[in-house]
Amino acid sequence: MRSLVMATFLYASESWTLSEGELRDEDPSLTEGGSAGREREEGVIRIDSYVKNMALSSSCAYLDHSQVCHITATPRDGSCDVMARPTYRNLGKSGLRVSNIGFGTWVTFGGQVTDEVAEELLTVAYERGINFFDTAEVYSAGKAELVLGKILKKKQWRRSSYIISTKIYWGGKAETEKGLSRKHIIEGIQASLGRLQLDYVDIVFANKADSHVPMEEIVRAMTFVINQGWAMYWGTSRWSTMEIMESYSVARQFNLIPPIAEQAEYHYFQREKVEIQMPEMYHKIGVGTITWSPLACGILSGKYDDGIPIYSRAALKGYNWLKEKILSEEGRRQQAKLRDIAIIADQLGCSLAQLAIAWCVKNENISQVLLGASTVDQLCEDIQALQYVPKLTGAIMEEIERILGNKPRPRDYGSAENKPKLKLKSDSTHRQFLRNFSLAKIFPWGKT
């Protein structure tokens, strides 16, 4: 079933309200003007657009059970005035060299932006030195991988010149199409490779820990995937440090391949794991850190200072959790802090979003910060944040720290309430685990 809703198309201070009758693929008027609509097909929303030499970006709100779309057009001239370029770091203690900023496809590819805009975004990222592109089987129910794969095939860039990562956990509705069983890891990566039109991905991430599957089965499956040549490395995403350590212990015990990186959320208001726990993982077992959501789903960009704009992500269907977070008491306190940080951004001559990204990149314990963008202008602005990293002096970082007032401190893990829960086969295995890797310093209750 196909149904179109009214949309507003804005360009050069002019606007049109488009109806279904104006959306004809072969309408000759489209060579001079433009049109856009939203199509709902089997419960999945896609944005279709037809504009000559224009780049369309769209955001939609749901008002009174109706979809209201705001579609902005900018000249598609390929220009992106970005002087800053990424630097490159090893991903953990592996030999893989990644740009210090990567490009992610969550929400945008296969969903929020057209395939044409997605191509422009990927092209800008690649041409500006970003060599890492991240996706997942769950993003837009697999459509993000499809879009990314089509672009890569069209561009014909050397496969050795970029890095592709995907994530496995949520692959479908069936019970066997989700989780980290050997069955789903193997079938999931094969399905992802088909959508991406690639022979291999560089990294496959386990997108969530799975307490229903033995760790040995997970590590063995990931090792098999690598040995088959379907991936070069594997990593974890949103795993606890204890789960990461257990996977490493199993890998070493059975001569399997351990993970090389963890993907973790990191921004002004989400800090403890990345700043306190992950550096220990790096020094002890070489696991690197890739961070995501440097703008906390747009919260740190300042656009929610006066409430929820109707065209923002927080106004989208399915994002009530974000809206509630912004409007909560804690959310209002965060916005107050952002107003103070905005003064620092003005002094540096950058936007609030650029300062938030630069602050993340400044952390030398991070291998890479993943960025997302729905327009070329937004991506260019985000990349330009790199030029402000050297300007974050000790004094400026201290001032930001004073405003935030949330610098994480190492916890007293000796107290019972702070002991992480680790599921291992036996107490003797746990003790051997601690002896082998000298972790009594981190987990003192494990001493014998």
C-alpha cells in the first residue's frame, strides 16, 4: 500500500505545498523546480525526491496523527570548504589504522535521507580523509547496508583504501534471527555481506552482549568468521568491561581470536566507561575504543535550548524517549550547562556542536569518534571541528570541566555494592583468569 502526505519544500525563501498529484516521476517541470514526498510501504517510511542540481534533506514530525515533513534544498555543487583533515590512529593495539573520526549510517541511510544525499555524504567523508564507515544489520531493517553497498559499488574506490564495519545482533523477527548464537553470527554476517555487495567487512561488531549464549560459542563463531575471510577483525559494542575481559580470557584459553575494539557512547554527559574503564582495557589487553553519539542525538548541538523543534529528531515517531530525556529535570540542567559552554565556543569561534566533537577527539585514549550527518553542510561543519582540537588548551578543558561538574572518579570496587557480576564456569576459572592477567588491582575481590 502506498500513501503520500503533504510536504513543504523550501528553497531560496520560496515554499510550495506539494500534493500527490505533483509527484510524477516524469513530470517535465521537475527539471526546473522540485518536489518531494514521503512514501509509506509495508510500515517502512522512505523519502523520495526529484530535484535537478539540488541536495535535499528532510526531517519530519508527527502532529495530530499526520506526518509533516520539512524538506530543505541546497545547491548540489559538491563544495565543502573544509580545511581540517583527520589524523590516523591504531585501533587499540591492532595494526589497523583508522581516521580519528569515522562516519556512521544510523538513522540516516535507508531512512532519514535519500540515496542521493547518502552518496554525497559518503563521498564528502571519503574525499576529506575519513576511511571508516560504520553500519549494522539492524539500521533501517537492513536498508542502511543496502544503500551503503550500492554507493560503494558505484564509486569503485579501491577496497583497500577504506574500512567497513557492521554489527550483528538484531537481524530479524524470528527467534533465531537475533542474538549472538553461532547460527545468527554466521548467517547474519553472510546476509550483511550480500546487502553490502562485499566479499568481506573489515570489522564485525557484536552489537550487544548476549547472556543466553556461552561466551565460548560467541568467540568461536567470531573466530570462524575471520578464518573464513568474511571479516578481518571482530569487536564489541555496548559490552561491559567484565564481558570484554571474559571474551579475551576465552580467546586466550582456547587459542581463538580476541576482540580488538569496543564501541561505546561518549559525550559531555556520558563519561565513566570511556574515561575510567576502557583505558584499563587498552593497557591490559589492547582493546581500543570507538565512541559514538558525540552530540548525544543532537542534544549537545544547542537546538533543544528552547524546547523541541517540530522538525528535530526528538519530534520523530519512535523517539519519545529522547523527547522525555530532553524535557526532564536532568535535561533542563544539561541545557543550562550547555549555555555556559556556548560562551567558550563563541570565544573559540566555533559552534557548540563543533566544540562537543573536538572535546571527544581530544581524548587520546579514544581511537575514533563516529559522526553522523543528514546534510553535507552538517558533515562539513562536523569535520571542521578537527581544527579546534589543538585550541582546547589545558585552561579551556578545565573550564569545561568546571561547568560540567561530572568528572568521573574510579569507584571503590572493593565494596560489595560496586562489584560487577561476572558469569564464569567456576571460581577456579575466575581465579586463574585473574592470575593470568594480573587484574587483582582492578578487581580486588578476586584475590585468593
